[in-house]
Amino acid sequence: MKFHHVGIACKDLDAVKAWVKSTHPIEEEIGPVFDELQKASFITLRTKDGFLIELICGQQVSNILARGVNLYHVCYTVADLDKTIHDFKKRGAVVISAAKPSTLFKGKRIAFLNTPIGIIELLEE
């Protein structure tokens, strides 16, 4: 398992993107991309030091935003998504979004789990 990115929930992608760009030197920007399966729009920003920030806007994050939370999740890449989900569930994690292909990550499968340390996204390599 390897760290991939942090996800930030937002009501206005452009406003949050502008703020992030004002505080971080951005090397690459991808999006916005709408993912029909997740019912959300995404922008990915890569800082000059290689850190990935994913901005998420839409139905998927509306409840989180209503609670005043913006830092949505931490994402890790994994070699075997099904095995990793199984291992996390044995440790008490709860699947909140089952494995499915992601438009943003060119069809690679993702899953979201609620864990004792917060929401984790798993991205299959």
C-alpha cells in the first residue's frame, strides 16, 4: 500500500482550486472530470514537489460538507483491491462505496472504506 493523494470536499471547485493554487506551486492540473458512477466532479492538482490534491464536488460529498468537513479522504494505491478490502474489513473497516471503475483514474477500480482513522480510498494499481 502506497500513499497516493488527499481528497478535499468542496462546494465550488473553481474557488477552492484558486485558493490551492495561491498557496501551492502547481505543476499539473487535470479536470474538471465528471464521474457518473460517483455523481461527482473532480479536479486533480499536482504540486511541484509531487503531492496530489483531489478536489471533489457533488452529491458524494454533500453530507460531509454539511457537517463542516473539507478534508474528505486519504487515498492509497494497492496491488490487489479485493484482498486489501477483505484485510481492512477483518480489522473493522466498513465499506461505504464498493469497488467500481473510476473515470478520473482511467477505469482503474476504487473503493471507499470508513476506518478508525477516517475515510480511506483504495485505488487499484
